[in-house]
Amino acid sequence: MPITYTSQEQVEVYRFSAPAAILIPLVALFLQAFLPLRLHFFSLFDLPLLVVIFFAVARRSQVSGMLTGALIGLLQDSLTHQPIGIYGIANTVVGFGASSLGAKLDVENVGARFLVTLFFYAVHEVVYFTVARGLVKLTLQWSWGHEIGGALLNAATAAILFTLLDRFKQRA
Amino acid sequence: MSRYRNVTILVAILFVQVLGLAVQVKRRSSADESTRVIRLWTVSAVTPLEKALVWCQNGLGGIWSNYVYLRGVRQENRELKFEIERLRLEQVRLSDDAQQARRLQALLSFKETYIAKTVAAQVIGSSGSEQSRSIYIDKGTSAGVDKDMAVITADGLVGRVLRAFGSSAQVLLINDQSSGVGVILDKSRLQGVIKGTASGEVVVEKVMTDEQVTPGERIVTSGGDQIFPKGITVGTVMKVTPGADLFLNIRVKPSANLSRLEEVLVITKKEDRAPSVAETNSVRAVDILTQRLPSVPDKPPAEASQPSTPEGSAAPKRKDAAVVDKSAGIPAVPGVVKPVIGHKPTTARPATGAPPERAVSQPAVSPPGSSVPSQPGPSQPGTAEDKPH
């Protein structure tokens, strides 16, 4: 399995230029809002979540990861008609978890990225459903088929998308 | 202490967001919910991009479909012409029914809500979440769009405006869980509430299990919610099963394709008014009853071709576009004879000054595919066609 345990010194930390750090989440949000109108199946994807995982794993900083997650999540909430904070909380937890994992494991290859995204997609959905049902009292339906399908699809997309986004990385 | 620094920050961020959620959930119960600044910023940042992309897409699509890809246009044109003929014939029948309904409404001083003004808008984005079934349109407060305005398409109801920004607006679709529309079943006249489910289906609630509802029955808005005008098509009944708590579980197929919306109409102005007596050609109750009586033999053709009387030529024209008077100049279709209802001159005489339609007391002949009945049928009160949308 490509996931390998590394010491703190071996793990490379990356940073991103300001335009990349701002534009990548905005483009992800824009595509997430625009494409489902034309391609209905696209609503299964969660591009903002993938961007959160990518930034968190690359930066390997828990504070940076959770702040990125919170910010992207809040922006995602703003486009819905539901209370602001549901996606915010879910993405904060994912950002914290992904950056914690990234600090300990080498998750730079395709297989590792697939598994990490699969895991954090599940975490995201569990947190989202818990908050939406428990705090906001939304009536949501949990469908195992839908969740597993979504997790596999997003994980496969992450494996490709992260390779493209690697071009924006800069060594810290 | 520094060991727990990050966890502390995590807890702090989560706590702030939970606090924010709690405040919003508490405030949602109040009627006046103001728009959050972050929502305004995000929408302002995303919608210009969406508008630009839709504009480019439409431009390229227009060039392709209007100048390049014209295969089958001739055949389509033939079919459309045939369809226009068929619809004209149907229009004659419906305008008779509508005119009769207006007369009755005037007699009863019956007030009805009319759609007075609509604004066409383009769909530019969605919420991006499966849990929030809402869309964004490219018209906002600057175009007269405001909160709680009904949104429709030619096929049927879409939803209502949830938030209006300067140049865009968020529309809550009828298949969202938090939406609710007062509806009436067309045949059985049962009233209910249409709601969305978590999986995006549309169901009618609050119909008792002892009521008779059949699949295929049309559902229209009841107008009771004061948001949607009465008579807008919502969908058709797909499946009826006994549900919980003595209510039926009625699944509905929405008339408008909610997953493929491109252009919509926002109803920006409604009017409550009753048809005036002048609008109905000064018809008295006795005139209506006369129509139901056996008809007097028709006048000879020479008399029928006399110029129209002032009564006929002065027939007032309504502003509403959906219900077109017979006086709007419907051309006669060869081989089709309009059925004679009675001896009332206004029913068979156009008011445009053109020679009056000849009334012949022989069986009506309809072309193949025509939906005009050979005998006058009963009026259909309550159907959407009777009402001007």
C-alpha cells in the first residue's frame, strides 16, 4: 500500500501563491454551482471538499487546514438557502483531520489520495448529517448506495484533480 | 499547553460556527429574516461568472442552432403550422368557454387573481448542494423581482423567490423540503399542500385516505397561500398509496422539468379584480339562459353577411394575453364549420369589422387531429385554460 509512515523531517510542506489560494476555491465553488444545471449527475461531486482536502494535506498545518475548511465551507453554505455553518463545521473537521494525517503520512501518490479522499468524504457526510439533523433539525435521508457511490466518485476525481493542482504547489 | 493549541483552535472555530447556527435557527422563526453579509458577498462573487458563462454559451448555441444546424427545419415548420391550425380551432372553443365563465363571474361579482406582469429570467446557477434545491436567476430587485414572488415556466410552476439581490435572485424549487404550495386536484377538487421530500420527489400532503385520487389527475395551484395565483399547473398525480396518519401518500410528477431549467418567468404583479359587465358585452342572465335553449333557425346567408352591428364591433378587448377573445380575428379554417350554440349574435360574429362568420346548421366537420367537438360541450370551470396566466 502506498501510504507510508514518515518522520516529521521527511514530510515536505508546501505553500501556495495568494492568487492560487483564492482562485482555486472560488473556481471550485463556481463549478459546483454552475455545472449541475447542465450536467445533472455533477451534483454527486463535491469539489469544494476536494479542494479543502488538497490544501490541508499539502500545507500539513492543522490551523491552516481547519481555517481553509471553515472558510470554504461557509462560502458553500452561502450559496444554499439553509443556515450558514453546516458545511462550515463539516469542512473544518475535514480540514483539521486531513492536515493532521498529512503531517504524519506521505499521501502524495494516487492510491493514497484515493483512500484519503474516500475516508474524508465519509467523515464529511457523517458530520454534515449530524449537524443538519441534530442542530438544525433538517429532514435528510441517508442512503448507503448514494453515499458509497458519491465517495468512490469523489475519490476517483480527487486522484486526477490533485495531480493537476500539484502544479500550483510551491516548496515552503 | 502548546500541545493542545491546535485542538483548542479547532474547538473554538467549531464553537463559533455552532453559535452562529444557533442564532440563525432561532431567528428563522421570525418573519423578517435579513440576508447575511457573507451570503451577499458569495453570491456577488459567483453570479457574475455564471452570467458571463451563460451569455457565452447562449451566444455560441444561438450561432450554431440559428445559422449552422438547420436540418429538419422545413419539416418542423410544416408540423408547427399544422399545430397552429389545431390550436386556433381549440382557441375558438376555449374562448367561448372563457367568455361564458366571465359572464357568470360578473354576475356573481366573483373576484379572481390575474397575472398582470411577468419578468423573464435566465437560470444561471444552482446551490451546488443536493440538500438545498434552489437556483439562481439573472434578475433581481433592479428588474422588479422581490421576495415571495412566484416563478413559473410555460410548462408549470417552478417555485418562489426566496431572496432577491441587486441583479440576481435565489429561487426555492417546489421539490425542496422547506417549500410548500397550496394545491387543488383538478377533477376531484380536493385541496392539499405540495412539498418536496429529502430525495427530491414531490408529494401532496393533507389529503385524507378516504378520498378518491387517481393517477394522471392534474394538479393546479389553489391560490390559498397568497403567493401563487390560482390555476397554475403544478404537475400530475403519479402514484397514490395509503400513508401514515390517515393521509394519502400522493407522488407527483412536476410539469416543469426542475432539473433542466433554463428560462423562467417571475410573476412580479398580480391583480385582484372581477370581470366588469362591460367586458362581457352587457350580457344579462337571460342571455346566458337563452344560449342553453333550443336554437332558432339560422338567418339566410344574405342577412348574415350584413355589416356587423355596433354591439359586435364595440366589443371590448381584454388586456390579458392568455385568454384571447374571438374578436381577435381568428381566421376561418377551410372545411371547418363552427357549431351553432344559439341565436345570440355575439357568439358567431367577429367584432373586427370583418364579415361575420357564416352560421350553418349542418353537422360540423373537423379536420383530422382537430380537437374541436362537433357539438358544444359543457364548459369546464376551473381548468387552467379558462384563466389568464
